[in-house]
Amino acid sequence: MERKLKWGIISTAQIGQNQLIPAIHRAKNAEVVAIASPNEKVQEVADRLHIPTIYSSYEELLKDTNIDAVYIPLPNHLHKEWVMKAADNGKHVLCEKPAALTEAETKEMVDYCRQRNVKFMEAFMYQFHPQHDRVKEIVAAGEIGEVKTIDSSFTFYLEDGTGNIRLDPNKGGGSLYDVGCYCIHVTRNVLGAEPVSVRVSGDLAEDGVVDTSLFAYMEMANGVHVTFKSSVKMAPSSEYEVIGTKGKITVPRAFRPDVQGGEGLIIVDTGSQQRTERIVADQYALQVEHFSEAVLTDTAPSYTAESTLANMRVIDACYKALKTGEIVKL
């Protein structure tokens, strides 16, 4: 029987309950063995999600020698602390995006994990859906000609932000951290290139700090011009469009095809003809299986720490550009 990676879950965060824990159950090479939270509902969560062991503190879970890897969906400002504590206890780490609050924090975490010989991966689940590799194939085949621009958006409407960590400046709140990071990532992923400059404007919450909406323009190293928007105060969108000299590719379910049963759509329009390709996949389970396989076989995850650092570098630049109102060079 194939060995399964034994996972521990740090906190009862909704994304863990609704997405990652069920995905681990669906994965072929993984199992959830424990969950930890000081939240009094941890027993109810464990019972409902069929998790055999509960701990009332994160430290207790990290000391459990039966656990190989942990998933950390804590608020953004706590990622660094608990990634390092997990590494201290020899646990491999899948950490929710953004990896940390700055590139410098992220580098500290990455180096710490390497020194302790544990694997670290940021949980950008969307990239494991094969629709994006298919987009890259279509681009590489020259079907839409030379790529001139990519426009992406990830937005939703947060009805009441009272007490919500997405709007808490002390906990890494902001639309860029929450969803805009996906737009940066998919641009880098599809183009295989890095930004050389960013220009940003946005809307701020009443505190004058947290970005509720952010609008960015990036110039890439390969000369492609890119725009994206992120927001927690706009109608929902989760898409990107790649426009070339001969046609365009639209991906209307870019980041959360799971809410459509895992069905991704790729619409290719070359003017004279249009077609839609449908690709169904379980991106959360694929992410879990990929990281579990990397740990079980002691190989490097395909999503590298260097790419995580590069994404954080752009986030840093965007926030600097938002604050100063200037074009920021990378």
C-alpha cells in the first residue's frame, strides 16, 4: 500500500475547513491526522471533517511526531512565526498565500526552512489547474501571434468588513495581499517573465491604510504591458485575458474554477473563428498531491521558493508605488 503523507492543520480557518481539508481527503497520497486550535469549536470541526486528533494549541500539534507536514492558513501576519516554529519541529510546510508580508520576511522563512531541511511551498492552488498550462501551449504555438498585453482581475464584494482580517492593517489586510497576488502570479506564470516597473493607484479603507481596491500597470522584462485589478469592494470577477497580434485568449474562471465543479474555460478568438476548450480538474487536490509527493520522494516542489520570492518582490513594489504615487522600478 502506498504511503500517505500525514498532515496536521494549524487553525480552524474557513479555507481549511471548506477547501484544503476536503482536498486532503480526496488526495491519493495524503491524510489528515490532526487539527489544532484554541477555538472551542475545534472538536466539532474535527468530528465533521473526520479528523482523529485535536489539539488546543498549535505548539502541541507541532510536537506530534506522527505528523509529516502542516498546512498553515493563519492570518498573513502570523505566517512567518508559525512557518519557523513548524520548521523547528521538522514539519514540512504548505503555507497560504501571501507567504508573508514582505519579500524580506519571506526570504527569512525560506532560508530557515532550508537550514532545517524541511520543504516549504506557498499555497497558490490555482496554478495546479491544467487550464493554465494549456494557455501557455496555445501562446507558444503562435495561435494568437505575439503577446502584447495581459489583463487580469480578481475581485469580490465584501458586504460588511467589520472585524474582517481582510481589512485589518495589523494582520496583513488589503485586496492586493488577498486576491491581487493571484493576478501578479498568473501574469508571471503565463509570460515566464518578471516585471521591471509598476505603477499603482487604489482606493483605501477609512483607516487610510488598507487597499480595498487596487489598479496596477506593469511593464514586463520581455516588453509586454500588463494591467490588473484587485478588490474586496467590486462585483466578483476571476479572470485574465491574453491579447496578441492575431487573437486573444480569455480565461473567465481563472482562479476559482472549483466553484464551477472544477471546470476551467479557455476561449480562443482569432477574429475569423472562436472556440471554447473545457478542462475539468481538482486544483486543491492536485496541489496537495503535488506537495505530498515532493515530501514523500524528497524532491523539490515545482513551485519554487525563488518564484514565491519573486512574487513577493512585486507585491512590495506595488505597495511602495501605491504609497508614493510614483513608478517603482524592480
